[in-house]
Amino acid sequence: MLNAVAMDPLLAQVSQDVADVRAKGLIWRFHNVLNPGVQGRSKDGSAVVILDCVHTLGAYKFDAKTGKRLNAWRGGSRQYQAIMRFAGNTWKISDARQGGKC
């Protein structure tokens, strides 16, 4: 499913993170507010750099077996920079970096 929107190296990193969380018997649920913008693009147009101030309204950690909420984190905003590449007939994210507060 993730390979529809992501490509390596980010696809491998996110897939490993999901596997690690699953192995611990956890589920994370969160809601982000996004407002991305294009910072620039490659000369040939095959890649673009996206900037965003991602605002997380809340994040919740649950026990996968019982469904019991274990923890909550209430919001915050962080800068993100992402690289999108045109692969086949669609844009996919290939890299992302978190920056400071925004």
C-alpha cells in the first residue's frame, strides 16, 4: 500500500518503522494538518522540493490487543522538507526531513 505513494529510501524507512511498532503490539493514531508548498524543482522537472509546517492536533498510542489507550500527545508544529519524484505516471515521496518548530 505504501509503495503507491512512497519510494526508497523513505519507503524502506517507513516500512521498518511500521514493522517495529507492530512487533511491540502498538497502534498509533494521529491527526495532522497539512499545507504544503513547492520550494523548488529540478531542472528536468522530475523532482520537486516540498516545504510544510505540519501541525499535529493529537497523537494517541493504543495496545493492539486490548484497544486500550496507553498514551496521548497533544499537538505541536514542526517544519518538514520532502522530495517528491515523478515515477512512472505518478509523484512519490522519496525523502523527508524534520526541522525545527514553526
